[in-house]
Amino acid sequence: MKGFVIISLVLYSLMTQGCTPAKNTAPPGIKPGSGTKTLVWSDEFDYTGLPDPNKWSYDTDGNSGGWGNNEKQYYTSGRLQNSEVKGGFLSINAIKEDYEGFKYTSARLVTRTKGDWLYGRIEVKAKLPDGRGMWPAIWMLPTDWAYGGWPASGEIDIMENVGYDPYVIVASGHTESYYHVIGTQKSNRMTVADCYTNFHVYALEWEASEFRVYVDDALYFTFKNEGTGYKVWPFDKRFHLLLNVAVGGNWGGAKGIDDTIFPRSMIVDYVRVYTTK
């Protein structure tokens, strides 16, 4: 997601995106590779109701300003219609409805101060919402903003998709030296032909020398530490995870919003965080 402040019920997804597959009951997966990986934080969504308050909070403070992106949704807090755990999955739901002066609602879940990490492997297994105007994201922001406001303290985008560019998954890194406003953004994209109908693991592997982004086990973006200081590499401080579905916005709404698609949901099977050695 871009900007410094910058996922209804499972039934909604069943109605609009097909039947949800059975819950993955296999033990936590670790990507093959060298070194030791230890699971340090996870949510398997094996409960019912609102997301676990010991692990998740809600971002709402940027509603009035469109989160710096002219987004059209109102992000709610603790509202089952927009964020519900049921049947082993988290559903983050974008709904077309009049609410607090807005025409759409959704949710933006964050682990800030409840899950904050420096380096490691972050995995989110999710199925994405389709449709023009949708802008789902799995991403990370700094917890302490040690180097100043956005983008100086950094942003890591593990997965973004805009509905008018279907099946295209984008990963990015934002820093003071590299970001879209000044035309230097570092990013890459990958086509995932079934991202709206099947689950995929969107993963970040983050080390002191670089971070790498994967879909399942396919590497598609690497951002390197050039050793020239925080303006290029602010990723030496703790970050937290965000999951959200935006509606419209400068990027997501660049070709308008199709009001016939709602409701739409991002469905999350699990979130797992590992330390690596």
C-alpha cells in the first residue's frame, strides 16, 4: 500500500467466490533451504468470532483522509461483517453499504505491538478477492518509525493486487531513496492465474543483507541492502504485519469501481512467522 498511514462473513465469500476448500491441517510448513527456522508467532484461525485480540488490532485512524491514497472504504474496528474467523479461516470483507458517510466498508488488521519482528520468514496463505476496484494487500510497516515518516522508515509489500489488472501479484520495497513518487520504486510482478480461486503462500524472507518475496516457493522479488545507510535500507528495525482489502484509491481505483461485484473477501488460511539462523 502506498502512503505514510496507509482482510463479511464467510458466507459472502461462498456466495461470490466459490466454495472454500477444506482447512489445511498439515503441520506448519517450512520452506526447504539451509539454516534452522523456528516458529515464533502464528494464527491458524482455529476459533470463531473476531480475530484474536491478543494478536490483531485494527487501523482506523486514516479513514478521514483516504489513507493518503484516496481510498473509498471505511475501515471498521471489531465488526464481524468486515473481519470474521469461522471454519478455520479469517475473512476480511469489503462490502458496499452506507456507513459513517462512506459507500464501502472493509477492515485493516495489524499486528503492531502484538507481533513485531526484525528479520525472519513471514508466511500468509490466502485467496484473493477479484473485481475492478479491489486492492488487497499483505505488507509490513515499521513499528517505531526510527528514521522518520513514510517512506524514510520503510515499507515492505509482500503481496498487492489491483482488480483491473487481474492475476498480477506485485511485491515492492519503499525507502527514502526508492519509492514511486520520485520514480525510483523497486518492485516486481508475477502472474498467478488462480489467485482468486485457490490459496497461495505469500512469503517474505528477510535478512540483514536483503529481503526476498515468494509466491509459494517461487522467488519473484529481491531488495538488497546496498550498505549506504537508512535512505536505501531502513529495514534494520522491527516491523509489523498488515492485512487489508482496500476499495478504490489512486492505484486500486485507477479504472473505477465495479459496484456489481460486492461483497468481496480476502480469505486467510494461516499466518506464520519464523526466526531463521
